[in-house]
Amino acid sequence: MRLADPKVWLGGLSLALVLALVWLDLGRTSPGPLATPHARVAELVGDAGCERCHATKTLADGCVVCHEDIGAQLATHVGFHGRTIPSEQDACARCHTEHHGDELALVGERAFHAAGVADVAAFRHEGLDFPLTGVHGALECKRCHAEADAPVLASGERRFLGLVTACASCHEDVHAGKFGLDCASCHGQDSPFTDAANFVHPASFPLVGGHARDCKACHDPQGPFAIELVREQPTRTCASCHASPHSERFVDGVAALTKIESSATCALCHDAARGRFEDDSKTMRADLHRASGFDLARPHERATCADCHASTAANFAERYPGRRADDCAACHGDPHGGEFARGAFASAQCVDCHAPESFAAHSFDVEAHGRTAFALTGAHARAKCDQCHAPLAANAGGPRDFRVAEQACAACHADAHRGEFALAAAARGEPAPGCAECHGTESFSGVDHKSFEHARRTSFALLGAHERASCESCHPVVAATSFLERRVAFASERFPGDPNRCDTCHVDVHDGVFDSKSGPIEVDGRATCARCHDVERFRGDAARGFDHGLFTGFALEGGHARASCEACHGKGGERALGRVREHFPGRPERCETCHADPHGGRFTNANAPSSIDGREGCARCHNVQSFGAISTRDFDHAQWTGFALNAAHASTACEACHVPTADAGGRTRLGRAAGATCAACHADPHAGQFVVAGSSDCAKCHVDAGSFAELVFDHDRDSRFPLDARHADLACAACHRPVEAGRGTSVTRYKPLGVECIDCHQPTEKQR
């Protein structure tokens, strides 16, 4: 053997290096370095330090030797550790991992995650004695826990413990301790401090109406009613803050009537919940009004305050001047304007016609009216006074005119016919007809229309349907303001023009469609409307023999010829049938104008053929005889839909993907496919493990043709864990095992799986 041979001395060096590493590893007494907080404690360093933590019954018992405050929480089940950490021997180590140096912080996001806190920033003290609500919930942890984000604490410092929940421990007590430490009972955490949202005012003084304002409005911090000063004072009365506008006599009188103290009488009429002091006065009781010197006896007991006391008065004295109950002139003027101061009623008094309780309920009747120059008979006896005696002024409550210059009908009634009957009579050489020929005094509208000679009185003879029509058909009822006016309008007002022309009164419901150049001018010698209609009735048998193609330019063939007229025209209201364009606007020769595309436009894309054997649009597959009469034999699924039918899809029945459904007419048609992706039709056997951005790319591992179990998956290329020689020989199920998926089902777990050795292989006891 030659020592100079590189193979010899290189092998010797390798053996020496391996033996040195083995000797060094046998000398190690710790599985890893301590974290800085423990490493800087001399008692925990070295072999003696291991005994301090690991010589106890459990690891948790060793921890609480130093962390006494945590031990107290665990023992009493209070605080974060006492309420969230289970009492197990390795409970501390589950969250605070040691012997990794500073690579794994003892207190950090990992520790909180292990304790069940997914998001440290969103932690709201759940289960603790100080829940975070209101403004506290928006604060960062370090606002209250100054060392919350410190990587390593100095000796004696605390990260989260040591704080108290009393408000005054962080906030200034503006009441200087006069209200104790329970700040939340008044202020809470959810509203601004100045709102005192939780404070409930004493029931003896509810804050309603005008009192429901800012506290400082009544409790000036510098005044005698400061909050700290009034806490033990008795409830204030109205007089404590408000001056009374009433006389002392009135207030004392009200107090005597109600047998209560004068200072408490305000609440009898004024309610703080209503708002303004003046508005509350309308609630004053009638018996209290007697104290003012004006007893509200009949007829004044029904009057409101505003009836006598104007709300627009400048001041209190003007609004409540004081009046006598028998001084009528002070409030009521003469509504007749002095008309009854002379004549037959010159000596009459108000009460001769009006009752004291109500001015409107007068006793001036038909018999009394007979004492005037105009006796009331017929309808006049039933007429209301207002119909003949209107107010003299624009104000409806002003004086009325009871004087009539003459008694002729023309003095009150205008000629409702505007002299037309007189002109017609003059043209015939006859005298003008009098009102009595048609009307009587009992009722102006009580006219016998059957005896009315329409052709003689007018120039239009009533024939056919016109004779059967009601008068209101041509003479509509008008909104007459009095019984003296005309009840029906003139036909010429509604239908101006030649009454002998149909289009003067009747609208062409066809909008001139049948008067176009393409339509026939005459049918059997009848022109215009008479081509289809007569005066007997508009809706006759005109449709019989109607040449649809000749009149409309749209010939009815195939299914169109079998369809009912209403299928395209619908109901037309005044028309027997509606207009096709109202239901189907667009060009009638295009199928899509009337028929909805059941394919949702899928066959109008750029990939679909624009024509087949010269046929375009719907005609590429359908004809007018039957929509369902099509053949799928030559249907190129890939060209029409963009989805090629390969492998198993090619042998699948159409109904498997296009579930047949019944339309509104009861016809069965193929429905739309659920989608073009695998997930649209097939359940995900991986329970969403390979979903990326909301979808799974099945083709990444499975081939489109052949069996679903045939894979193109490359573990080295498509995963985070390349397979070495040892792992490559393992069966997939050795690492990818079934896990519970809920409801008694399981799914093989592929991700996420760890890629470190310790994620699958646990160290032996000797290695520990």
C-alpha cells in the first residue's frame, strides 16, 4: 500500500471527520439552544439548568415555578391562561416552544395560533374580564400593553399582565372620584365619553322633549347645577329654571282647583315631551280655564286654544288678552254685512236664527224664506243656501249676498245648451224651445231622453250601434260644480269635425296600416272602415276571409297558419286584437323578433356556421312547420358549442348533460348543460384541495381521453416535495391517507402536507 495514493489518505481523513462528529454529538446534553429570555438566566444554563425545568412532575409544573402569575391563573381558571389553556402536562410547550434559540419566539404569532387565537390584531379579549368594545376595539395592542410587540423583554418587565380594568387607571377622572370607579355605568365604551350613553336620568325627572338636550345645557360645570353638585339634591320644579308668564292669581287659582302646590301646576297644561312651551298650552283642561275668569261653557267648550288665541301674536299679553264670555262682538263679526239690519228681519236678533251652541245650525227654513220675495219650491226648497247665496268676498267665511235682483231663471241659470237649440229652431222657422219643454223645477237632469228627437234637434240621426249607445258615449259627463250647470258635454267638444265621418269620433285603431298602398282600397265595393266594419258593431266577423298576406305583407304558413290570432296580437283593449309590434317590436320576417332564442345566443357566435344549404338564422336547423323537427345526426358539437365530445363524452346521450325540461307550452326540450368545466358536472373527489382562484384545473393531472384514473402527474415537477430514492418506492397511500370529511365520509389528503421530516416522522425517546 502506498501512502502517497490520494485514495488512501482521502479515505483516512473522511473516517477521522466522522469519528469527530460522533464524539461531539455524544457530548451534547441539550436538544437545542435556549431562547434569549431563558438563556440570560444563569440558573437555567448548563446541566443544572435542565433540572430547574425538567425535574418536576410535569413540564408545566416546572414553568410555573418561575412564572408564578401564570400559575395563579391556571390554578384559579381566570385570565387568558386560566380560561383558554387546557390543564395538561405539556400545555405550556404547545404554545411556547423552547430549545430553538430565537428562531421560534416564545411569545409570538405561532404561540397565539396554538392557543386558538387566529389573528392577534383581531383578538377582542374573548373570555376575559375586560371585553374590547367601542373605541377600545379599534386600538392596537401596544396602546395598552406597551411591550406587546417587543421581541425580548427586559428582566422584570411584563408583556400583557399587570394592568387593571378600572377606567381611572388609564383615563383622567373628570369627577375627581365623586362618582366612584364604575365609569362604565354612565359612559360605557361604545359612544363618546361626553354622551354618557349608559346614564339613566332619575324617573322623577325624565329627559323628554325640550329637556332631551346636551347635559351641559342644564348642568353648567361652573354653575350651581353642576352634575357633581346636584347628585344628592331634590328634583327641581319648573320654577327652578323657568319664569312663569301667568299672573299669580291665575296660578294660585289653578292650585286651589287642583289642590296641589303652585310650583307643580305647570305640568297640568305643559308637557316637556311636546317641545315648545306655547304648543303645550293647547292641552289646558276646561275646568282650569275657569281660573282665568272665562268659563268654557257652551258653545265655547268645543273651541281650541288657537280658535281664540292666535299663535302669531307678538307676545303673551296679546295672545291671551282676557275676554268676557258674553262679549260676542269681541270675537265674532256680522257675517251678513248688515243685510238683515233692515226689511222684514230688521228687529231680529242673532239667536232668532242661530242657536247659541252653533252658528252654522241656523233655524232659517223654507217657511221663513217664504216671508221674502222669493218662495222656495221644487228643487229650490232642497237646495243649500250656499248654492244661491255665495260669499260677497273671496273669503268663504265672509258676508253672504242674500239679495236677488230678479227672479227670472236667466238671473241664476245660464243656458247649458249655449243657444244651439234656439238656432236649430230658427233655421226651421220655429220659436226657441222653452226650458220647461225638457226640464222641471224638481230636477234639472230629469229629462226623458227617449222622447228627445236627436235627428230633429241636431243634424245627426242615430242608427245601428249609435242608437243603442248611451248619451254619455258621445256626451261625456262633466264635473258640474252646482246643480244648475250642464251635466254632459257637447259632442263637438269631444269630437270636433264633420259628424258624418267615422274618423271624427273613432280613432283608427289600425294606425293607418290598412290604408297603405299595399292594401286593397275596396273590398266588395266597400271602402275605408266599411271594408271590414259596419254601424251595427265594430267587432263582427271581419276576420273571415281576411287575407293576412294581402293586408299586412306577412303570409301565414305552417305553424303560423295554425296559431290563433291572439298568439301574435294578444288582447287589444278597445281593439279586438293588439298590434304585433306592441308585443314583438322589430322586423316580422326575422324569427327572433317574435320568438325567444332558447339557446341564449350560443349559436350566433363566430364559430357557428352562418348558413347551411343557403338557410340562415333559425332556418339553419328549424322550419315554420315545427320547431322540434330537427336532426342532430350531422350536428358538429365542437363547431356549434366550442366543446368537443371526446372519449366518454362522445358516447354519452345528449340527455345526460342537457336535462330535458318542459317549457310553458308543456313541450319537452333539452336544457342547457351545467357548464364546460369538469366541476360543473362532476363532483370534486379531492374536496377542494386543488382549487386555485376559485376553480380546479383537472386536466393538469387527468387526461381528457380514457380513464379518470390515468394520470399525467409528476411528483417532482408538480409538488413541493421531490421524491428521493427511498420515497419513490413508497405507495401513494403511505403519505396520502384518508381523513374525515364530515357526515361519515372521508377524502384522501394531498395538501397541505408538511415537507419537513418531523412533519411525518416523530423522534424516538432516545432522540428526545
